[in-house]
Amino acid sequence: MLGIGAGDEVITSANSWISSSETITQTMATPVFVDVHPQYYSMDESKLEQAITPKTKAIIPVHLHGQMCDIEAIMRIADKHGIPVIEDCAQSHFSAFKGVLAGKRGIAASFSFYPGKNLAPMEMRVA
């Protein structure tokens, strides 16, 4: 669909599980990491645009620990450059940013139902 392959770059968050970058390398593309926002530990949208090159074919922001990135800012930058956004929502079920639910802004989104993430029993969570 997106035609991502060898020689292409896909931008993602530097703070995530290996599967975020592994999906990029499985297409033979190169992951480009953007540092995290100091408040919500997801992709720092203020550092996103400087990571974009002519080889950039997609952006994968990772909504992490039940908190979303500033998806509106990320979408503005992506739209400006004509780059599709694929949201990694594996740890952000039902999270919202400015009234927009995780997974509703990109061209696609991925979720996870692995119980060790945000679906863990209450006794496993830190109070």
C-alpha cells in the first residue's frame, strides 16, 4: 500500500518496545528515531520536522503508557510534507488528546491486547 522498502526511512519514537522499529526494519527501511517529549514520554513533535528527509515515507508516533502524543501537531507536520502517519496505539486504549481518540487521525493504527500492557490486572499496576 505505501510501498516502503529498502532505502526508505520511517520516523518513530525513541521510547518504545522493539516492535515499533521492528516493523520498519521488516520492510527493509531504516528507522529514524525522534526523542521524547519530557512531559508525556512520547514523540516530541517539536523535534519531528528536523528528522524528515526526502527519504521519509511514513511517521509512526507511539502513544505510550495511556498517554497520547500531540497527534494534531504531528498530523500538521505530516500533512505539510505529504507523509502518511500510522499510529502505534498498543498502550493507549481509549486515550484521547484534545477530544480525539488514539488511532483516529492516521491512515492506520495498531492496538495490542497483550495483558502485560495496559490491560494488566489491577494488582500488577503501581498505585
